[in-house]
Amino acid sequence: MIITKTPEEIELMRESALIVSKTLGMLAKELKPGVSTIALDRLAEEFIRDHGAVPGFLGLYDFPNSLCMSPNAQVVHGIPNQKPLEEGEIISIDCGALKNNYYGDHAYTFKVGEVSPEVDKLLEVTKASLYKGIDQFKAGNRVGDVGFAIQKYAEKHGYGVVRELVGHGIGQTMHEDPEMPNYGKRGRGKKFIEGMTVAIEPMVNLGTKDIKQLPDGWTILTSDLKPSAHFEHDVALVDGKPKLLSTFDYIHEALGIESDEEDPYRF
């Protein structure tokens, strides 16, 4: 069942999402070769709590940490550890925060120093595919329209789009209806209605779309061990159009990136 939100509830969700946005912006300044993912996880937990929220992932389904940190061939749900990050790696950082009984949840794949042109293009295309999907989250469209737009753009560049893991509705629980696959057929699936709030999150692999899980029960890898990228935004349907609850502005500011990609979807 799709749970629509009032304007007041959407504003509360936006507050939670922006705490995640600020957390990712803070981490962008700290992320460099030699830093361990567990150290970044501790910084994130402290930052989230200092902003009047609690980590959304910590203890959720018994997940042991505040961040999902997934480097290189890890797609999602990587567990922070003591291993230092290395020059040339990439890492998806997925973060959640709970405040006023509403969740925020979004993700960004970061470069650790300089990366290869091949990997740089993967990140660029995956991020662009996110906005291709967001653009289709509008009145009159359906779940399949978002998935089709993401899939078409990513596969046009020869990449594999993960099937087993999907975006989702979000609100007072982390995962609500509807599921939001990153593939699909236009005009299929549940219809979008005013007040819906969803997390759209393409997971795109440099090689095969196929994945496997590590024995830890969490970490998802690409089957061919080629790199994977993951970007995620929280989005509300307001006046029939997609409006971002989250933002990459804090990340862009920290990294010195100029971007107008979010402008069509701002409140």
C-alpha cells in the first residue's frame, strides 16, 4: 500500500534527508587515501546525533553500522572495517537518518583520489541515470517509466543494471511501497500519486548486471568483480512534479564541483 504524505510530513522528511545530505558533505571532506571506513562510520554517527537525529541504518534489520560503505566491486551494503582506502578506488556511501519519526536515505559514490577514465565515466553515467529516472517521477506516470529511463540510459553505455536490488518508498519506515526497480517497461507498475515519497537509486555495474553476496550476509558484489556505482536521492511528488528532499550540494561544495543538475527539482 502506498502511503502518501501531507505537505507538513514532506517537510519533516526533507529535514531528515538534509541531515543525510550534510553528513555526506562532511564525509566528502574526510575521505582520502589512508582513511578507514570504520573511522568514517564513527564520524557519521556522531554528526547525525549532533544534528538531533539517530542513524537510520544502525540496527535496522540488525545491520551493525551507521553507514553502508561499498568500495569498488561492492555494489551496496558493505560493512565498514579497518582497511584503509587506497588511491584510485571508488566507494559508495549510503547513509540514513531518522528524525521526527521520518527517515532520510541517500547515497553517493565517491572517488578516492584520481580514478581511471573508465571508472570516471561509470560514475558520470550512473549519476546522470539517476536524474533520468527522477524526471519520470511525475503525475500520470508509473513505476516502469522510471525504471525504463534509468535502464535505457545505462545500457546505452554498455553497463549492467542490477535487477535484484531496487529503490523504494520511504517515510516513517525505511522501506515502503512501491518498490522502484532500475529497469522496466514504460506504462507498467503502480501509478504515481500526489504526496508519494520514494528513494530512487540506480546501481550500475561496469560489466555484468549479475551480483553475488559475501558470507557476511550483507555485502553485495558484482559477479565479475568489476566496479559498481550507486547514487540515490529522496524525492516527493508535489503538484504533480518531482521535488528533491535530499541534495548533493554539500558534497559538491566540499569537492569544488559546480553543478546545476538539481535545479529542475528544487522546492
